[in-house]
Amino acid sequence: MSKSHMLALFNDFDEASAAIRELKASNLEGFDLKDVTLKSPIEHPEIEELLGKRPVYVQLFTFFGATFGALLGFLFISSAQATFLMQPKGGKPIIPIPPDMVLTYELFILGGVYITVLGFFIGAKLPMKRHKLYNARVSEDQIGILIKAEDTAMPAIKDLFTKHRALEIIGEGGK
Amino acid sequence: MSITNLLNNWSFYRNKRPYRGQYDLNRQYGEYKWAMAVDLDICTGCNACTTACYAENNLPVVGKHRFEHGQVMHWIRIERYWDEKMGEFPEQGTSFLPMMCQQCEAAPCETVCPVAATSHTNDGLNSQNYHRCIGSRYCSANCPFKVRYFNWWNYPSTAWPAPLEDQLNPDVTVRTKGVMEKCTFCVQRLSEAKSRARTEYRLVRDGEVLPACAQACPTGAISFGNIVDPESKIAKMWKNQQVDLYKDMQEKDNTVRGYRILEDLRPFPSVMYMERVRDAEA
Amino acid sequence: MSESGINRRDFLKVLGLGGSSLALTGCGNTDVQSGVEVVMPNVHPEDFVVPGLSVFYASTCTQCGSACGVMGRVREGRVLKLEGNPESKISGGKICGLGQAAVQAQYNPDRLTQPMVKEGDKLVPTTWEKAMALLDDKTGPKSGISGEQFAFVTGATSGHLKALIQNYMDSLGSKNHFVYEAVSPAIGFAANRQVYGVDMPRLHLDKAKLIVSFGSDFLGTGASPVHFAREYAKFRKAPRGTLVQIEPKMTMTGANADRWIPIIPGTEGVFALGVANELLNHEEYVRATSPDIVALVRKYDRETVSRATGVRPELVAHVAALLWEKTPSLVISGASAEGHVHGVQNAMAIQLLNKILGNVGKTVDGQAQSPFPQIAPSAGSFAALKAMNDEMGGGKFKAVFIHGANPVFTAPSFMGFRENLRKAPFKVAFVDAIDETAQECDLVLPILTAVEDFGSHVAWYQPEGVEVSIQQPLMEKLHADTRSMGDIMLDLVKVRRAEEYKAWPDFFSYLKTAVVAVKPVVKYTDTDEHFWYDVLSHGLIQVDAPQQEVGANFAAAALDLSSSAPVQDPKFPFYLIPSERHNFRDGRHANLGWLQESPDPLTTVVWDSWAEIHPKTAASMGISEGDYLEIASQNGMLKVKAYLFPGIHPDAISIPLGQGHEALGRFAQGVGVNPFRILDPVFEKSTGEIAMYGTRVSVRKTGSKETVVKDEGPYNTQLGRKLVVTLPADVAQLSKEI
Amino acid sequence: MINTFEEREVEVERRFVRKEKDIREDIAWAKINSDVLRSLERPRMLFWVIFLGSLALFMFGVSCEIYQYETGLGVANLDNPQVWGLYIATFIFWIGMSHSGTLLSAILHLMHADWRKPIYRFAEAMTTFSLMTAGLFVMVHLGRVWQFYYVVAYPNERWTWPNFQSPLVWDATAIFTYLTSSMIFLYIGMIPDLAICRDNATGFRKRFYTFLSLGWMGTDRQWANFRVTYLTVACFLIPLAVSVHSIVATDFAVSQQPGWHITSFPPYFVAGALYSGCAAIITLFIVLRYVFRFEEYMTMPILEKTAKLTFAISMVWTYLNLVEYSATWYGDDMYAKQALIYRATGDYAVFWWSMNFLGSVVPFTLAFKKLRNHIPTMLVVSILLNVGMWLERWMIVSPTFANGIYPWTMDHDQWPAWVQWGMVAGSFGWFNMLFMLFCKIFPSVSMYEVKEMVYHRSLHTKAHGEPSVNHELAAEGGTAS
């Protein structure tokens, strides 16, 4: 059994969501909802909901990034101060807490931001090659639904899309 | 391992300075604390100290134009103040104040240097590390006494036309453009004396070493020594004048002359001044 | 590479040189003659070079006449710094700024490094052979010059060089050795001779409880500033002495006074007599004073004195009360009291107070009597130059030698010294840097500076015994083509007296012989050689000598100051005070950068001249700081910036001496103005000295303005900060201090 | 005609609640793309003229720096104690300028203020570039700039570290964090737009945008991650921005100098930063609107909102300023009081009073609706406000040096040399250059967010109006009602 891709472009978001809703309800053989990818010029939390729970792990990265940034920051700074030939300055302790807190705070943010972005790239799988069925119109004003399904399920899906006034349906190999 | 180091010595690293016991004759690397006392009553304002400092510390002569722009490099300067309540004439003379780096124990300049070019030495000096200095001038901005001098120009190439450079003291660095410099209490002399003393298994004797200004001063208004040694003249003078190195604000009798300048900013200077005396009945 | 004229090999050499000279500055060999750093392994340093270590040699400072003993710090054959010689009774291990700067004279970039001869209007380099030949041609036996036709102008001299100069004059049969000092103590000496019978008594500042100084800047400029500063420090220790300073313009000493009293210039004697009058209210003082003097003094009642001096009447009584209260006291007269037509009388009137108060023998004492009159100091005077100038103007001199003085710069313009000097056909200057006088000379011979040369000095103020200060080279000579003044003089003496001097190939041997001859006087028993090295290592010979007798002779007639009232001239309403700066003196040190940049203690002005004017006067004339003023006397005009200075009498204008050079190199030239130029021909009547404070000037605001370059900021008070705190003397417990 | 209840509600909202729409709802998405992409087309002659002018200005600044580098900082006419001069003043100015980008993109994003969407992109670019400009001044003012890397905590065999107590090190760290974070933020936020550019570009530019857009396809997964990331970074950026200028304030506040040693300095600096940033946004808003004909996106209602925001911030700044003065005046710090009196009456009095006038009085023009909607006035006022804010920074730095704690070294007659002015001018050239390049390379209006705006508007309209077949029609319906 081989799976192939198909992209349908819609002009109307409501139709697109209706199409997904119907796909979800259809329980077609050889088709799984997780293989549906929505491509859109803007974000659509409401349609994403239809696609089921697709967890985002960015915040986890954020948490660890910020924690490690702060922790390592403080340890790095204070041990640097302690080993730097022990230079007392201005009557302050060799490891002065308030200045170190300022830097710890900055490193907390630095770690947080960097690792969050790293998490984003991992989560969004960026950078990636564009899908061969990518169509430039989804970056303009059309919404695209990319599905991956068994070849057997394809005609049914195609019908479904056509029913929902898909402007264009592009299959692999130009079908 | 630095984390072990941190954990083992945490309380030491958290000590605020100066703390009593920081300097101790029996403690290695704490047996010296250089301090100064300036008797304003016998300072005549003659500027011998200034010139001596030029000679000892390779200070550049900047010339009229740069002097006008406030770029003079005198590490010790004699200030002259008229009495605020002066009438038509200064009937009680004037006040001279030799001002050099106060070698503060809690030096405002040290904390702000971004590259740690200025920090405290074990013998209580506020050191200036020329080759580490990047010239941010923050230390000067934060110095309440304004005794830090910045090399605005490339003096080594202009200030000593040949053969004047032959006079330069080889013990003292000639500072290039872009670094901060200031009075060091003639640290080159102190190091030499300390090293000499070490080879003889002893401490530097009282009076064995003097900075150039103290050595030149014709009236002997500048006294200098190791305040850790209770037998030294300087320690006795500080004690007698009821000035305590470790106290930010002194409580002293009215009859006693010792004080430190700008104590309200709590820099804990290492230079004690002794009040000018004037015969009010004269 | 080839285009820039450097091939690879040269390039590598340069690299090698640069690298190793960096590494070796501490331990490389510096050729002291050329100053060139020699890159070579340090296996053979010179005897006196201990690489990396400083060696101290004792010598004598010649920056002023005090002859302080100094120690020169020598490192790798270069003298780096001077410190005081603790064995010297004069310096006591201390040194002033002026003394410190001697090393800058040594390394001065504008030093004269080769003999110069005048061709046309210009001085051009020549060789020593040619120079000495020219000298021989003009002054040698063949020239037929007579002693009358020869003149030698020097600054104050002492020691064996003075003896040698004297011998040279003798060999020529000349008596025309003119000892000239632009700022000379001659008037004070004259008064002292009349009163005490000596040039200069010994003043015990440390023993006095009260010092009343009439314009004596003993801390800054006087006879022996370093010594007096040390005495002053003792005077200020418990029981703390009180200093009262009476002068028209605040000097450094005045700045340290407990009471500073401004006075109309020239009326100091009147004030002194007024104080004497008050003192004579005490019966015991009357008993000790001769009746004619009492009668004279009685004329000076408070009101009269106040009118004459411009000082409030109660202050006259106040000073007298202080003198009554605090004994022993010491009354000193100084330059600003002496530099007047009646200067000697002023000084005597002031010294009279010492007599009345019984200070003579207590705080005023005799100096030690020097057993070596031939090397005793000859203090210079203005009168000497005046006499010389008059004779020179008559075209009398065929040859003039000048050493240690710069009369073209310091002689007032009314003398026409420069023009008269040109009348002499052959002028020779012995200098280490070309000054105004040398510029006028036909032959200029480069001599060694004090730190390169041997010599001996005797100060005219000896605090304890007699100190013969020995000067030895602290380094080899820096410039190969310079010669010791002593060597030159010895050569010149040998021209006529070769036989007598053949034993001494150079001045060093002459000096050594002469010094060794002192051995019996100091009861030294070891060998000559030991004595010599002993002397060199101590830098001085301390001789115990009997004290001079000090009398106290006052004649009422000599004290009459009734004619001393200042002449009022509406065209020139201001008194000119050409003040002597402690670092510049008569201006011979203006070429030292350190001194130019060392702020004047009171005004903190640097690198310039300025006119001090009282703020009240300035306000009435609309003058503010930095305004250019035209200060004109009958003999000239100076354009100089105003500095508002409260420590000056409102009727006086003060311009410091020492600046305004037209020569003397890059540090001195074009800096400030020279107030010597505009002095009026007013002379002290009994000595013929110029009355330095007798010139009257007018002041005009020009309208142009420029910043006064000074260390002082925009405020001259402490703005309420606790920087310098003043404690009343009765509260302070100095006796409990350490 | 109002017929139905829904229609009436819409009308009420149009008239009273949302008097004017920030942006028209009938803009077709394709038009948004083409309008914004148009700004990336080959520039006109005028662009090159201004660009070359900026370059020349920048090169002048560079030659000043070369001269100063060779000769020493003395050529800037700095002295003891006037050690900082215009360099640090202008440094704070540029740092302050950077804050408004964060305000618009992060704070207003969290607060769901939709009107920020068309203008935040260039504001954020402004943030990045003004930080880069500020960084120049840190370098320029160093005595030995060739050793600036000593400030960086890099591991080395000598165990030599920077002094972590120094506010300058905090500065360096904070600015590094801020610069990189805001660059990342700008970049991340731009990825969907870069994808649009990619899809519309050809040739070299296509490869360039393809590389930068990282293969963005607008999939649901990408959008979901994007949304969270954007929100999280925004959350970090707000405290970061506040901390950056607070740290710059501590450069002064931790020192003992009178006029600097003030507790309220951090909020005062932050307020000043937002203030000058907002004013700069107005200036650039007007310029971009005119140059790129962005009237449909950078609309008057948005300008008015920005102006209102600026006014509010100006009043915060004024308040904090007055707090500083009165705390000093009624306080017991003699040094600070003398310094304050000196500022008001001394050599800098003219600048100090102009600073107060420009900073506290001129913003009242923003209180008038008529003036808010008058573009030339707004242009002039926004520039004046920034002049005032620049003066404020100068008045913080220089008078304190001139009249510090120590009376002997007070220095009243220092005037910055042409070298300093040259570098200040050069910094404007540098900023201009960068900004102009940015506008020609990257879309200065966020296309996808404007689309969202239009989309949400139409959704909103749809909720109350009649259902429509496609969104274009819906938009039409929205305006018809």
C-alpha cells in the first residue's frame, strides 16, 4: 500500500473548516486525521482545534532554558569572582550578591529566549524543505489542506474537497 | 574545583571590607596597610611634593593648552581655598590642601571598573592596572575626590622630547594614551622595600620607605607608614588623632585634629588629614 | 621594501633592536654621552652601574643660593631624581620643587650642546678648538687687553669656582668682577650690617613664639627656603608659634600666616615704628631703649601710622600687644619692605623691634664665621650691574664674560643694557642653554650642568656651623661637546699662569687638592684619599666655627622715615609689585617644564604671567578675570591677563617675575611677560640698589579677554564641604600630639 | 438606514465605541501583499540621494573616530572631570530609542492591542538598529577601544574576568541580551512575511528569502509553535527591556555623583526611553506612510493612538522628572542640591530649560485631537520631543561632571569638540542607513498580521452582520452596514 499527498486550496476559511470537519467525521479507510496539514497565510487557532490536540513543547524549552541560564549564570559569575586572584573591590564582598543577581537575571532571560527559539525551530521543524505540494497562494490569501492518505482513499477525499468548493486540488505527480 | 571552592570559602568571599582583623601583623599578605597623614597646619603649599611626584612617577608635562582643557596629570595637587566668610582681605591666610589618591578602603572607583583594572591590593592600596585598563573612565566619574587622571593624548610620543626621556624612572611604567592613572603611594618604592625586607626575614621598618611627596616635603607635613604596625609613627598618629581606619564616621574630641575628607560618602580613605590651626586671637 | 629604502636585513635589524631595547631598558647599557641605547650583553657594565638598582650619590643643589645638600638617584648611569641629603644641615633630607627640577635642566631638550660663535647676526656652531683660539685671540696675552678693559659678570658665586674666577681676574690684573643678582638681598644686608654688624644674622624660627614678618617670604624665596620651611614646621609644633605677616601682596609665607595685614607698599617701616611706639608704653622696653630713639618713635602714634600705612589703627596696637604677650618673638624684614628708596631705613626700623623686644641674642643670632674667606659667598647686587653697565656704555670694555646671570633679561629697559652690551666688541657667555644674554654674545660656550660637574658651594645662610657643600657629577656628561666651567676657567688661568697651575690638569684635581687642604681644619686624621672619598660620599664638609658677634646699633637719624611718604602720581596710581615666585626666582629656571606646570601656590596659574588685582579695585574698573590689562610705567608697558586676588592691597598690582623670555628654549619662550622691563629707575638711596617695589604703574583694560590657565576651578572656596577644617589654636592640643 | 437590532449595534459601535476603524476591513489580502511588497521594489533616485547622504554622514563619524583613535581622546575635548561628554549621553539616547519597539511588539501584543500590528515591524527594526547604534558609542568612548573585548567574560588561561560588579558589565550583558533577543524576535516575527517574499521574488532575492524563511509553509504545526514562541519571547522581552534601561540608569544611580545618585533613576530612564522611542515611531510612521504610500495601513487612527500613548508616557516622564527635582530640592543632599541649582542657573541653563520645555510642555500639543491628526504638526512635534530627550540625556551626563562633589575640580567651561559632534551626527547617518536598507530588504509592515487584523474585523462584522460567502464579500458587507 502506498501513501500519497494531495493539496486542496480553498478561498473560504469556513469551507475549509467544514471540509476538515467532514474529513474528521468520515472515518475513511487509509486516512488519519493526523495526516492532515493545514496551510494558511495567518494563524487559525479555531481550525487547528478541529485537527485535534497537536501538542506544542516550546514552553518546556523555555522553562529549562531560563532555569539553566540563571543557574549556570550565577555559578559561572560567582566562581569566576572567587578564582580571579581574589580581588576585593570597593569594600564589597568578593562575591557580592546584588550585582550578581542583576547578571543572573540577564542570563535567565538570555537562556530563556535562546532556548525558546531553539524549541520553536525544533517544534516547527524549521528549517525544512518546502513540501513539493506547497503552493505560493497559501502565503497570499488561500487556505490549503494537505493530506496524506492511502491511494485508495484519495478519490473520496477529492470528492469531499470538491464538494466544499476547493478552488484547486493538486495531487502528487500533477494528478 | 570552583564550586567546592565556593562552598568551602563562602563566608570568606562574603566578607565586607574593611573589617577589623583584615590587616594583621601575623597574617600573611595582611601585614601591611599603607596609610598617610597630612598635617595641614604645616603644609605651606610650596608644591615640592607635586614636582617630586612628576620626577618619580614619569608624569608628563602637558603644556599650557592641555592644562587649560583640564588634561593636567598631577597625581598630587595642592588646592588653595579662600575662607568662605572672608571679608575684603584673607586675614587668616589661605588654606592649602594637598590632594592625592586617598587609597580608599571602600573605593568607589574599584566597583565600577568594567574590566577590574583597579582593585585592592593586599596591603590596602588601590591599584591601577594599566595594561588591563580599557579607558572607560568610569572610575574617574565615580571618584569623589577626582584624583584619577586620564591619558587623553599619547604623551609618550610628545611629552618627553629627547633627551628628556632619559630622566624617566625605569621602575615606573610610562602610560600610553587611553589609560587611567593615579597616585600609587609610590608602589614601586613600597615593592622594593617589601622585597628587600623579605630577603632579610623581617617586615619593612618604620620610615624605611617613603613616597616621593613625603620624602621631599620640606616641612614634613606628609607622614607615611604601615598602619598595621602599632609601633609605627603613622599608627600612633592615627590613634592619637582618634581616626579609626575601620570606622566610616569618626567620633572624636573637638580638640583633636584628625579627620578624613568626604567621610559622609563612606569611602574609608587611607589618608588622614590634620586640621589647619589658626590663632584666632592673632 | 626596496622602494622605502629598507631591505630585509635592515628590517630584521630594526626588529631586533626594537625588541631587545624593549626588553633591556632596565638592564641594557645606555651610552650616557649620546643617550643611545647599546644592545649588548650586560657583562661589562660601568663601575657605577648596578643594573636594576638605584645608587645614590651625594651632591649639592645649585638651583638657588641655599646650597642644599642633595642625593642624586642614579640608575644605569642616568640621574633620575634628586632627594634631600639628610646629613646636610641646610636641607635636612628635604628638597623643594625648584631643586627637584634640576634634573630637567640636565636633560633639557634645548640645552646648548656645542660652542657657538656669532657670524653676522646669528650664532653658528663651532668647535672647541676654534672657540678657545678665538678666546685666546681676544683675551690672551697677545691681544694686549688690559685688566681695565675686561669685565666678568657672574651671578652670586661661592666655592672654588669663585676662587678660580678671582685668580683669573688677578692674572689679568682686572678688578672688574661684577657679581650681579637680579633679585638680591643687598638692601637687607646693608641694613643688617648697620644694625647687627653682619650681613645676615641667624634667625631662630623654631625658638620664637611669635614671628612678625614684614614681607619676608622666607618659606618661598628668601635666604634658605628649605631650611626655613623645616624651622617653620618646628615653630608650628607645640607650643605653637603665631605668624603675623605684613605685606602689600600675599606671599606664600603670608598665606600661612595667622594674621595677614595688607599695607601700602613702602610704609612697613612706619608701621614698625608705630608698633615700637605702642611697645614703648611698657616701662621695661623704654628702659632698654636709648632716649633719642624713644623720642623719634613717639612721633609715630596710632593715627599717624594708620594714615600712612592704610592699616586700621587698632591693628597697630594689636600687633604690639601680641609682641608683648608672646616672647621670645622674632621680627623679620623682607623684600617688599626693603625694595624702596628708603629700604635700608625700613629694614632698620623693623629690626628695631627686635632690639626693643630683646630678641637679639635669643632668636636673632650670629652665623658661624667661615674660616675660608676665599670661597665664602659673594652675594650679588644690582648696583654691581649698574656700575658695569655705566662703564660699558662708555665703551670701556673690550671683552665681557658672562656666567650665571642673564642681565639682558633681568635688567630694566631704562638701563639700555642690551644696547650697551653691543658696544663691547667681544662678549662671551658660559651657559647650558642659550638665554637672552647669550644671544647677544659673540661666543657662547656650552658648560656642564650642576649634576654633571664638580664644584663646591658655601651658602650665605648657614644654619649651623659652616657647611661647605660639595658638588659631584651624578652622571657622565650627556653631551660630548660640553665642558666644565671649572675646566674652562682653569685653562684660561693657565694662559697667563701656566707654571703655578700646571699641577692640576683639570678642575677636578684642583678641587680635590683644595678640599683635601681642609683636612686639618676638620681634624681628619686618615689619608687624603680617604678624606676625599669621605667628603664625596657625604657631599659636604661640616666645619665647626665660632659664631659671629651680633650687635644692635641703632641711630635715631638713620631711622627717620618722615620723608618716606609715597609720592602720589595721578598718572600712575598703582604700586607695581614684581613678585618673586618660589619656583622661578629671577626667571633662569623658566625653561623647566615641571616648574612651568607647577601651579603658583596662591593663584594656581601655570604657563603664564598674570596681574593680581584686588577684587574691589577690579570691580570699580569693571575688570574680570582674564581681561587683558595694559600695565604701563614710565618705562614701558606690559599686556597681561588679570587675576582677581583678594590677598593684595587695593592700590597695588602684582606681576610675577621670571616669565616673558625671548630665548631659553621651547618651554620658556613666548610664555608670559617680563616685569623687569618696566621697572622705573628708582634706587635705594644708601646702597644704590634698584627699588624693586618703587615703580608706579597705570592700569587700563584693553577689552580683549582670554582664559586664565590655572588649576583652580570655577569656585575658590570649599562650598560648604569639609575639606580643610580650621581649628582655633586655643582649642587644639598640639602638645598631646605625636 | 438602520433596520435591525444588529445593524444598530454596529452603528453604535462605529459611532461611539470605535469611532474610527484602525484599518479598513475591505482590503483584499492579495492587495496587502502587493502593497507591502511594492515597498521592496527598486528604489527611487531620492532613496539613493538620502542613502548616500547618510553614508557620508556615517563616514564623517568614522573619520572622526579614526582621528580620535590615532590621536587620543583629547581631541574630543574631554577632560578631567568631564570624562564622558556626548558619547555617553548619545549612547543613552539610542538605548532609550530602542525601547518603543518592544513596547509596541511585546507589551501591546500581550494586551491584544490590535492597532500595533501595521506599525510594530519597523518599530522593532528601529529597536535593533538603535541598539546597534548605541553599541557604537560604547566603543567610541573607550580610551583603548582596541581592547574592548576585555569586558567580555571569555575563559582564559589567566583566570582574568571582567568585574561583574561594574554596571558597565551589566550594561554589556544586558545590551547583548537585548540586542540578540530583539533581533531574534524581529526575525521570528518576520518568518511568515519572508515566506511571502520568497513566494513573490525571483532570482537572487528568491534564494535569499528562501534561505531566510527556512522553509516556512504556514502549516498548522508551524503556526501553533510560532504563536507560543512569539508570546513567550514577548513575555521575556518586556522585563528585559525594562531591565536594560534600568541598568543603564544604574550606571549613574550607583555612582556617588550628585544628580546621579537618585533612587528614581531606573523608572525615570525607562519612562524617558519609552517616551523618546514613541516620538521616534511617530516620526518614522509619518515618513514611511508618505514614502511607501502606506496610508491604508498606517492610518490616522493608529497615528492618533500612538500620539495618545506618547502623551501618556510624556506625563509619566514629567512626573518622574519632577519627583527627582523635588526630592533633591527638599532633600538633605547638599551636593545634589548644588548640582541641581547649577543645572538650572549655570552654564547649561539654556539646555536644561529647553529640555524641560521640550519634554514636558511641548507634548501637550498631543492632547489636542486636531493637532494629533495634523501630520506636519505631528512630524515637527515628534522631532522636537526627541531633541528634548537627547538634551535630557546630555543634561544628565555633563552638568554633573561640571559641578560634582569636589569643588576644586569643578569644570564649567568644557564644550564638546567637533569630533564629538561629528560622531553624534555619524550615528544618525548609521542609523538612517541601516533603517533604509531594512525597509528595502524586509517588509516594513507585517503582512500576515495585517491580514489577521482584516480577518478578525470581518469575523467580528460577520458575527453581527449577515453571513457572507467569502471573506471579501464579508468585508464589503461590513462597510455597507
